[in-house]
Amino acid sequence: MTINMLTAFLTVSAILFSIGMFGALTKRNMIVLLLSIELMLNAVNLNLVAFSKYGMTPSLHGQMFTLFSIAIAAAEAAVGIAILLAFYRQRVTVNADEMNELREP
Amino acid sequence: MGDFGQMTFESMPHLLTALVLSPLLGILILAFIPSSMGQWLKRTAIIASLLPILIAGYVYANFNHNAGVMQFVEKFEWTSISWTNFYGSQPIPNELHLQYALGVDGISLPLVFLTALVAAMAMFASVLIKKRWKLYFILMLILEIGMLGVFTAQSLTLFFVFFELTLIPMFFLIGIWGLMHREKAANQFLIFNGLGSAILFFGIIWIITTAGFTVTGNTMDISADQPVAHFTDFIPTIADNLNNTDTIANATEWLKPYGLDTTYLLSNSTKWTLFILLLVAFGIKLPMFPFHTWMLRVHSEAPASVVMIHSGILLKMGAYGLLRIGLSFFPEQAQESATWLAILGVVNLLYGAFCAFAQDELRSLLAYSSISHMGIILLGFAANNTIGYSGAVFQMISHGLISALFFMLVGSLYERTGTTSLSDLGGMSKSLPFISAMMLVAGLASLGLPGLSGFVSELMAFIGLFENHPTLTYIAVLGIILTAAYVLRGVMNITYGKLAISTKMADAQLVEAFPMVVLTAFIILIGVYPSVLSGPLDQSLHEWAHWLNHTQAGG
Amino acid sequence: MGTYSQYAWLVPLFPLLGFIIVLAAGRLVQRIGGPINVLLSIASFVVAALIGWERLTPGIENYVWNDWTWLKIGDFNITLGFEINNLNALMLLIVTLVSMLVQLYSIGYMAEDDRKHVFFSYIALFTFSMLGVVMSENLIELYIFWELVGVCSFLLVGFWYEKLEAKKAAQKAFLVTRVGDTGLLAGILLLAWNMPGHALDFNSIFNAINAGDLSSGVITTAAILIFIGAVGKSGQFPLHTWLPDAMEGPTPISALIHAATMVAAGVYLVARSFDLFVASPTAMLTVAIIGGFTAIFAATIGLAQYDIKRILAYSTVSQLGYMMMGLGVSTTFAAGMFHLYTHAFFKALLFLGAGSVIHAVHTQDIREMGGLSKHMKITTWTFAIGTLALSGVPPFAGFWSKDLILLEAYHHQPVLFVVALVAAFFTALYMSRLFFLVFTGKARKPAHPHESPAVMTIPLIILAILSVVAGFVNLPGSEKFSEWLTGVAPEEATSYVPMIASTIVALLGISIGAVFYWRPKFSAENVKKTFLPVFTVLNNKYYIDELYQKTIQVPYDLLAAFIDTFDKYVVQGAVSLIQYIVNFVGNITAKTQNGQLQNYALVLVFGLIILAAVVIWMGGGAEVWAISGK
Amino acid sequence: MSTGQVVAFFILSFLAFSGAIMMIAFHRVVHMVVSMATTFLSLAGLYILLEAEFVAVVQVMVYAGAISILMIFGIMMTKHHDGEEEKPTTWKSWFTFGSVAAFLFLVYVSIRNTKFPEQTQQYVSENNVLEIGQMMFNQYAIPFEIISVLLTVAFVGAILIARREEAETE
């Protein structure tokens, strides 16, 4: 096969990242928003692992990095859900449109 | 890393740092005094502001007056960022060095002393402040740190940091303690100076990433000694890079194989762009003719003690920056634009004088008078010779003292009469003989009476300008008639004639009279014996001669 | 070398000391400030006299000391120092003597003023500055003291600061002389860059002219610019307007500053830089014409004034014009300086006499005086001597000096000779009118005039004696004074034509005055009615003030107002526009900050895309990748 | 790389894309979560292809397991309208779509144009888990500890935020 696997993995990762980004930018439900962000993180992780195998000097460092990244993703998901719950308790909605506390009064 | 061999390192290594940070001591003490103890706050602030004077005096006394080089130099690596860049196919380590560098030479030394002096005198004048003393004095001391820093900074980043450090306290000082339209004045101050700072910042970054370039190591044989490309913000190095023909030749040789010789060596048009950027940036501060309106508001709205500092020192930062950065980096551009600078100077001079003549408000009159006097500084710069530059520096000092004295008087007058309008005042000699006499002295100094400091600077600027622009000099000389006209109109309308306000008033108290007398003493000292300043100044300008000369070749 | 000249710095030092003492002590010396200053002036006069006596030694060298570097920048080295030569030794004597007498007189004249200590400190400062002008060794030093003298004049004219007229007069005095000063400054600048080594001392200028280092264009321009300075200070046409107004100051000041010393500084300046003028015929002609015109111009105005001091002021302007003309028409400065020297005594005498009169009757209008000779014997006699001296009646001092000028004019500029003769006639006429109106006839207003105290009359007597004898040092045929002053013997043969002509003219003027005002054979009122338009023009000083008002002051005010308006609306408007734009953009962009994070993120992504596109388009990134790829 | 691996790569990528696109397209939130789980699992497969077995296992456990479940809990604890309401397609969504497409295009072009360097050495993993374990507790010991602290802090914080705030009602 003449196919360059690194390029292939990177392309997959780019597509997934773009889909995640689109979701993050358009979805109104905050849970979906969180899911989209997870997707973007996953795309990045895929990059790291791909380089870990096909990079100029392959090593395990890329995988290590992925593991840390997953750990942080987990933390992020937990905090995200917590914020969502707190928000829901106040506004009784999970609609991102109605999150406009940052606006200048 | 370049050649700094011309600097002398003194036995007291951190004297300038101590000088610049000395107001911090006052801030610390003030922080622990309850804000209700007004008297104690005032006393502490005044005493704290005397400390910089002492240190500045010590620096002055220990300054080697026969050497024009930077003295009391302190230089440390502040931040350093490394990365690798490819020149051609060769990876070369790059390093960006931001320095913490302080130093004084004959040009900055008088300004440093002036700053310490005027700041302390402004503290005396601040006894007339009526509210929120604690914050006020802390802000004043922060302002003083910034000003001292600007005049001693020897690296562009540090210069910029201190330059900005003066902005914020000034904003609050105008906005909280000013008169009726204080907020508008503060906003305008911030918008304009912010704009100037943005331009300055842009210019500084541009200069650091281009002209700040030097290289060490062996460029021919990389294996023996890895070459490292440095970017520095150290002012002498940059000035050297831009103007020392040897340095330029070396850099060209090094960069040529990589095809980069145009990237780092500034092209003529780039130099022009930078020069104009700096001119505008400092011109706003100075202020130069079309950019002057913001300072009118500041002059008429801010409390007198703040205007003392503003008019006395902050404006000089623009002039000093233009001299230290603009003219020393781009002498050829300065040379070629001299005619325009001179025209700008004359416009400033006459425009300010005409406008001042039409004012009814003493503060506005003095504001326009400042614009007019800043014209003289521009004329000195436009002269492009040693005596012209000296005239400009003398004018900075002289105007600093005179306007500080004037606003001190304005503050005292306003305190007693509640107005500074010329049509409401008159015959003050009767009720306030001391203040009136001082006002007359300040006026005479302002209109350039020999024996007082204003004359020396005007004379030198005119002599300098005459070399290349005799016609403009003749026009500028006519400006001194206009100056006399508006100064006399202002001063005499207040002090002469029938007494307009008949309420009984007390003449200046000791705490007011003292700074007035001190400022007058310095005005007279410089007027009678200008060599106190001209000695070191002359030496320092000689140090500049190596590029002054090469730009003046044939002239 | 133990000469007195090397101690010449003592001469100005005494008045400076007096100034500092009185200024510092303030009210403490309100009473004794005057006597202190008089004593110091006497000391100063003694030193000046010793120097003058020493200068009489034939063949004595000029003494120059200029070791004090005042300012050194680059190749400019401005020194302060002093030079003693015959010319300024003479001036030292005149200044110290008149100043001493005037201060003595002032003790009496100002006795009732509350701020007399201030007055004396100003006079001391003035004396110091004037001596500085006289002793200056280079042009910049001269300019420094020149300006100081001007400011002292300003302070003293405006001494009674509550009077509106005094305020206006002081302002005018300062501004009008400043116009002249700018000329002087410009001349100095011109010379500074054209002189070899930027030297500005008089000896170097003299040498440079002799060596041909200065082009004739530069010499003419510089000479005329310096002359503009002299015009301003000496009240020559067209900058004469300040001098009559300056009479608002106390009368001793008018005597000292506006008659004897400061206004003569212009003449002295021309004499001091005479080398420049001699080298340029154009400049000489200018000086002569301006001088001659001023002489006759001011004399005619003097005919139609009623204020005693103003008449004397116009007389001063006229006489200064005479001096200028004397400098302009001759080849040495002897004639002009000789007249300056005699004029200093008799004009000071006249002013002090006028002061004595004013002191007695408390008015300055001559129509309200009359018959004072009965009450004020000393004043009358001394005033009469002054009048005769000024009118140029032999053998009084004024005759000899005026004769010398007329002689020079007669030889070199016949037209100006005629002009000068006419001016001399008018001088005699208005002086006799003044004298007879004030001292003879009946008192026109009830008053109780009394003779002034001795402290005032003694200076009058001394000056009167000097007005008689001062001229004898330079009699025609044995012109010792001219020779001593200039170092060259006068070459022209004495001619009796101008001498006789001027005597006739003077006597004629006095007699006409006498028949109108002393023993009225004709009514002056009739003449006045006949020539009413002429009289009105003269009385209004040819409307010069009004002309300046209309052509300079009004346009200036308008221009200032216009520029101010321009600044307020156009420049500040532009600034407000910037402010408005900033606010507008701020408001627009604030709308995008609606608190919705997704919008923020969208903008962020969009920006990222643009940045990435730019980087890729510019090839910056690709280059790095390409390098690292290989 | 063997043909089988290439085929597996294509299948797994396809699954991942489908899951992601379905996540965007579905209306009910629960469906979205389930389709995301597909994506997570396919990614785990891709990791195995890349010889990162340990990461693959962690991916399955953390994403497919923990995070998906967490999301479902989140859905359960909040009230939802019947799925995502249909938003009118505004210019904004088109703009977003265009931006994202442009972004993808740029990245794709960059990837295509980049010449990656030849591998200087082949890496052959013998015991992935063992090696990761050794690396984590030797070279990465400090980051590991820091991450642990971070996780703890995050969870404590999450609990604090999500807790019903009775105190506030006082």
C-alpha cells in the first residue's frame, strides 16, 4: 500500500474535530455541547497516538500524553455536568441560548 | 553581545534601582496609616517624596561630570525566550532578551533630578487636596516611580512599562480629584495617551524584532562555535546596530548567505515609517500641534498639584522619548525631516501663543503656553546640532520648573479666590503680594527673561536652529514677542489694576511658600549659571557625536 | 598690573548688593532702604570715577576680562566678562552719577509711598543691569543685561500697579521694546553663525570686519538688525510710542531710565558696535535718516502737549533721534556720544525739576500751573538752566554737543542738517513754552506750592552745574573729548556756520515762546485756532497710537480669537470626532458581547481561520514544514 | 501495514464518522449519547490499530463507559423537551458551517502538503502496558501525581457545584 497511514489518521482526526467543532458551535443543548467538546478532545488524542506510532521518532510519550488528556477530559466532563446541574436548578433549562450571564448589563 | 565597554559601572551597583523604587517606601508606610488621619498622610507623603530627591542629589553629586557616558548602569536579564529558526536550511538558536537596564547620562540626569524635585513640590502643593488623601498620595507616589523609571530606563521594554505606569495613576488623579468635567478630561487623557502608547508599543516591537538583532558565535564554521541570533531591547545596542557602520557591515555579511539581509537591516522606508510612528507616539505626549487638545482639558480640569506634575514632567517624557529613541535611532530621518520638524515647532510656538492670548481662563492660557513652549523643544530637535539639542533639554528642565511654579501658584490662587478667570481677578498684588510677586517671576521666566531659566533654552534653541533654517528662526524669534504679550496679559490682569475681589485673604503659608521659593531658586540658578546642567549635557551630546557627525557630513 | 579697571566688577556689584539686601529684608528696611542704596551708589560712583580718572592716562590699554564660561555647548563658548575702554568708562560715570543723584532725590520724592523699599530695590536692580549693559564684553552678555534693563523699566513704569494707565503703559513699554529686542537677538544669531569661531565679543567682531571675514550683506543685515534693537530701546520712530506712555511711572524713574540712561542704551549700543555700522554705508544711512526723522517728528509733537512729563518725554525722543543722527552722519561715534553725555545731565535735571514741580502742585497739566517761580526759587533756576541747555543756547552744555552733531551733518548730509536745525528750533520753542507757562505768570489754579526739601534740591543743583560745565570738555577747535573717546583726532575743520545757525534758531525759538507765553503779545489760543487741524494732529501724536491700535492690536486680537475658535471647533472637533468614532465602534462591538459563549467561539474560530489562511497564503508555515521535511 | 489493517482502518473510521454525524443529526439527546458511544468505541479500535492497547482500553473505560454514563445521568437529572427543538436554519448556522468547512479545508490542505520526515527508527512495542506503567511511575511520576490532585479537586469541586444549596435559602 502506498497510502501514508499518518496522513490518513490525521485526516480522520481533522474530520472528527471539525464535526465536533460544528456541534459545539451550533447545538443548543448543553449536554450535546459537552459531548461535542469531548469529540474534539478525542480527535486530538487520535493525533497524539498517531504521531506516537508514525512520527519521526516513535515512542510512548504520545500515548502518555493521551492518557493525561483523557484524565483531564474526565475531570472536565464531571465539572461540566456539575455546572449544568447548577445552571438547571436556577433557570430550569439546559438551553445554551439562555446562558448569557457574561453579557454587559 | 555588542560592545558596552563605554559604560562605567560604579561601586554602588543598585543606586538607580533604589532611586526609582524609593517612592515604594512611602507607599508602604502610607498603606498602614488609616485614611482618616489626613495630616499624617500629608506629612508622610511629603517626607517620602524627599527621599528620591536625596538619592537623586546623591547621584548628581557622584556623577562624573566630565564623562558623557551612561553611568550607574544596572543591567540584568529580565526575560529570555529561546526558539529555533531556520535561516536558509540552517537551524539557528534564536534568543529574545528583554533587559532590566537602568542608567543615566547627562541628558537624563537633569530630568531625573527635575522629576524628584517637582514631584516633591507637588506633594507640598497637595496640602490643598480635600478628599481621599490616602489613595491620592499613593497614586502620586506610583506616578513618581513611573516618571523616574522613564528617565532612567535603558531598555525599550522597561521604558514602555514605566511609560505606561504613569498613565493609570494619572487617569485616576484627574478623574477623582479634578474639577467639574473631570471624568471627561480623564477619559480623553486615557484615549489619547492610550493611542500614543499603542503606536509606541507597535514601534518598539518592530524595532526589537528587527534592529535589536545581533549574532554571536562563529557564522562561518558552525561546528566550531554555534552561532546564536539575539534580539535585544537594550537601547544602546539598538542605537549602535542602527547607526554604527561597522555593526551594519558585520550584520550584512552574516545575513547575506541566508538571503535575509533586508529582513533585519531596516530599509529606508521602514526607518521612515518607524520614525514617523515614534514622532506621532511621542508627539501626542509632547503635545505636538494637532494632538494637543487632550492636554488642554487636563490642564483645566485636574487639581493644580497634579497639573504641576503633568505639565512639569509628563510632557517632558514625550520630548525625552523622542530624543532618546526617535532621534538617536533614526538620526538620518531626523536630519532629513528637520525642516518639517522646525515648521511643526514654529507652528506649535505661534499657534500656542495666539491661542493663549485669546484665553480668559488662566489654566487654559498656561496650557496653550505649554504648547507654545514645547514648540521650542521641537525647534531644538530640528536644529540637529549639539547646541540645538542642548536647548531642547534645557527647555524641558526650564519649562518643567516654570510650569510647576505656575500651577503651584494657580492652586494657591484658586484656593483663595475660587476662580482663575482673568476677567474676575485683578489687583492681587494688594491682597496677595507674595503670590503676585512669584507669579510675576514665573511669568518673566516664561517669557524668557535673561537671568531666569527660560532664556537660556530659547537662546540655545534659536542659535542651533539658525544654522540651517535662518528664515524659520526669524519667524520663531517673533514668537517671543507673542509670548511676552500673552504672559503679560495673563499675569498683569491678575496682579495689576484695581482689586477685584475685596474679601480679606491670607498670603501664602509657609508650606506653600517653601516650594515656590525652591522652584524659583532653581529657575534663577539655571538662568544665572547654566553650566550646572550644560557640563554633563555637553559631554553626553559629544558621545552622540559619532552618529551626529556622520549624518552631518557635508553640513 | 594694579589698575582700577580690574576692579570694575565692583561697580555693578554694589547696586546688586543693594537690590539683594533690600529685597531680602523687605519691609524691615522700608525706611532705610533708600539711604542704604544711596550709600552703595556712592561707593559705586567712586569706583567708576577712579576708573574714569585712570582712563585719562594717555595710551592706556583697554582692560578685558572674560574668563567666566557661562555656557559651553559644543563649539559654542559663551563667556561673561567685562571690558573697560574709554567709551564705557564714560558711560559708567554717567550711569553711576545720575543713578546716585536720582536715588538721593527719590528719598525725598517717594517719602510718603508705602512701598518705597520695593522702589529702591528696583532702582538698584536697574542700576546693576544698566552697568552690566555698559560693561558687557560680548553681544550675548549685552543682550542679557539689555533685557534685564527692559524688565526693570517695565517694573518701575508699572510701579503704581493699581493705576490702569500704569498697567497699560508698563505692558506697552515691555512689548514695544521687545519688538526691538527680537531684532537685536536676530542680529546676534546672524553674527553667531557668521563669525569665525562663533565669537561674539566686540573686539572679535572688529577684527573680523577688518580681516574681511564677514560679507558685506551679513554686515549690513546684522547692523540693521542691531539697530532695530536700538530703535526699540531708544524710542526711535516707529517704536517710540512706549516712551511717552512710560511717564506713568514715578518721576525719578522718568529721569533715570527714560531720559538719562536706559533709553540712551540704544545709542550706546550703536556706538559700541560702531565698527559694524561704519562698514556698511546702508546701515549708516538708515541710522541717520531714522534719527533725523525722529528728531523733528517728536519735536513737533512736543509743541502741542499739555502734560509736563510728556513734553519732556517727546523732547527725549527727539534728542535721542539727534544722537542717532549724530552717529549716522559722522565717521566716529564722538558726536552722538557727546550729546548723550550732556543730554543725560540736563534731561535728568529737567525731569527731576518737573518732579519737584509735580511734588509741589500735584498735577502734571501745565495749563493748571503758573507762577511757580515765586515759590520755588531753586527749582526755577535749575529748570531754567536745563531749558537753556536743551535749547542749545551757548555756552550751556547742550549747545556744544548739538553743535558737534550739526557740524557733522553739515559736512556729510546737508538735508539732515536742515532737518536738525528745524528740530532745534522746535525744541527751543516747546521748552520756552513749557518754562514760561509753568514758572511765570499767574497761578491758574489755587494751590500752595512749596519748595522741595534739600534732599531733592541738592541733586538739582549738582545737575544744573553739570549742565553748564559739561560741554566745555569738547570745545570746537580743541576737541579733547572726541579724541579721548574715539582715539582719533577729528579731521573736519571747524565751521562756524552750524554754530551761528543753531544759536540763532535757539534764540528765535525762545523768543517766540516768550512773546506768546511770558509777556503775551499774541494769544497762543488764536494761533491754535488758526491751525486747529494741525494742532489736533500734533496733540494726538500724529495718531500713531491709534494707527497701531487699528493695524496691529485689533488684527492681532482678531487673529488670536480666530485661531482660538479654530482650535475650539476645528481641531477639538476633529478630536471629538475621533472620540466619537471610538465610542461608536465600542458600542457596535459591545452588541456582539451578548453573553452567548457560542457566538464568542464562532468569532474565535473565524479569526483562527483567517489567521491560518494568511499564514498559509504567505507561505510562512509551508517553508518551515518544507525545511523540516528534508 | 497490511491490507487487513487498512480495511479495519477504513471500517473503524467510517463508524467513527457515522457516530459523530448521527450525534449532530439526531433529535433526542439519549440517541445522541448512544451514537457518540459508537464513535468512542471506534476510536478505541483505531488506537488498537496504532498498537496503543492500553490507551484503547482506557478509552473504552473512560469515554464509552464513564463519560457516556455521566451524560446519561445528566440527561436524567434535567428535564428535556422532547429532544432538541428544531431551530430555523439561519444565516448563522450557514456561516458556522462555512467556517467549519473552511477550517477543515485548511487543515486538510496543510496535512496533504506536509512532507513528514522519514522515521529514523521503527518502534516495536512488546508489552505496551508494562512500558506505559514503567514510564508513568518513573519519568512521569510528578505529572501523574499532579493529575491525580487535579482530578480530586475537580470532583470535589463538581460535587460542591452540583450540590443542592440549602444554605443559600436561609
